[in-house]
Amino acid sequence: MERELSLISTHVTGLDQALGGGVPQGSIVLVAGTPGTMKSSLIYNIMYHSARVGRRGLYITLEQTTDSLKRAMERMGYPPMDEGKLYLLDLGVLRTALKRAESTKDWVQIIVDIVKEAVAANEYQILALDSMDALYALANFEAPRRELFQLYASLRELGLTTFLVTEIPIGSAKLAQYGEDFLADGIIHLRQVEVGETDVQLRLRCVKMRMMNHAHNSMALTHGDDGFAVTHVLARKK
Ligand SMILES: Nc1ncnc2c1ncn2[C@@H]1O[C@H](COP(=O)(O)OP(=O)(O)OP(=O)(O)O)[C@@H](O)[C@H]1O
Ligand SMILES: [Mg+2]
């Protein structure tokens, strides 16, 4: 008999339905996009609302400080959240941890160890790593594919639902640098699309989501007073 699949809601109007119900618990999902495509906000939104309904989250921000992320999110309409429910961790905190760590340890291992410790102590269910590219810059990989394979294996062992931000340089056709797109269970692709001569729309596409019969089309992603929403993009009239 098929085991019941536990799904995490994205708390984005219309998106759970497009995903076929939500994100399967325990998945590793890439959120890939060019600069400024709301990668961080979208993940924060999922974690913020999940925390409110009892799924604790750990958000590791390597791109911006926790203060800057908190301020940006407050401006977008997410009031401060109890640290016990949604914990933000930045490079400053990690560097302090690094002082404790043996000198031979690498960043990937440090992050895995910190996450393991935090999960054991606080029962986090959702993890964000923002961004993988910042991690690569710190990590000095010698054999990136092998080391990433290890990272994914460690994350899977923890059983968390994980969102990994990957940055796509403008003009690049690749979703990820080292084949993470094949390792991940899900990929959400965000991009800006020029509409007409002056308008730019944000588009979201689920490239893959293992175990789900999801929609494959691009949808418009918006953020307003009611939070995030996706809507179908109407075919352009000829
Ligand atoms: N209420 C809002 N509605 C729409 N867009 C907004 C709103 N508030 C902020 N933004 C825009 O969201 C963008 C930033 O979102 P976010 O930081 O989540 O993107 P990102 O993809 O993580 O960016 P980066 O590539 O810098 O990491 C900014 O360009 C900002 O102008
Ligand atoms: Mg960001």
C-alpha cells in the first residue's frame, strides 16, 4: 500500500495546488533564480507561516545578515517571529562557531554539524540555506560534485524539508553549477520576464518535484497585502 505523503504548504495562494498539494516533507528543493527574484522572501514566507502552525524552521543566511533579512521581511509584512519557532543564523554566528571548530574542518562540515546540533536541540523541521553560491565561495571545494553529494546525503539523513537557494547569473541557461539540479528532489525556478516594452513580471515555474504530479507551466508570482500568490499567465492575444 502507498504510504501517506506528508505535504508542506507553501502558503502561496495557488501554488500548493499547482504543486499537486504542496512540497513533500523531507524534500530538498532548489529555489533557483536570477538576482532580485524574491528567492529569499519566498522561502521566508514558507518558513514564517509554517512556524506559525508548529513547524519550526532554521534559516541560514550567508548572503545577508539576520538583521538585514529581518528588516526586509518586516517591510514585506512579516512581523518578528519568536526565535524558538523561526531561528535565523548568519555568517557572524557561524564564524563564532568556527572558532570552536577544529581547524581542519571545512565550511560544509561546520554547517552540517551546526544544523545537526540545532535539530537535535530544537526539533527543526524546515531548513533554508541562502545561498549555496555563498557556501561555495566559502567552502573552497576541491571536488565539488563529490562534496555536494556528501552534503545532500547529510541533509537527507536529517530528514528536514530543505530549501537551497541557487543564484543564476543573468543570461545563464544553467539552473545550477555542479549538477545539484539532478541531486535535488524539487526545483522552483524564478525569473523576471519582460512583458511588452516596459513591464517586467516575476515568473515561477516548478521544474520538478519528485512524487508530485505538478503543473509545469510558468505562473506569475506576485506579492501584495495578502502575501504571495501565483496566477496563470494568460496567453498573449495575437
Ligand atoms: N511588497 C513587495 N512586492 C513586490 N516586490 C517586493 C516587495 N517588497 C520588496 N520587493 C522586491 O523584492 C526584491 C527582493 O526580494 P528578495 O531579497 O527576496 O530577492 P532575492 O532573489 O533573494 O534577491 P538576491 O538575489 O539579492 O538574494 C527586491 O527587488 C524588492 O524590490
Ligand atoms: Mg536573497
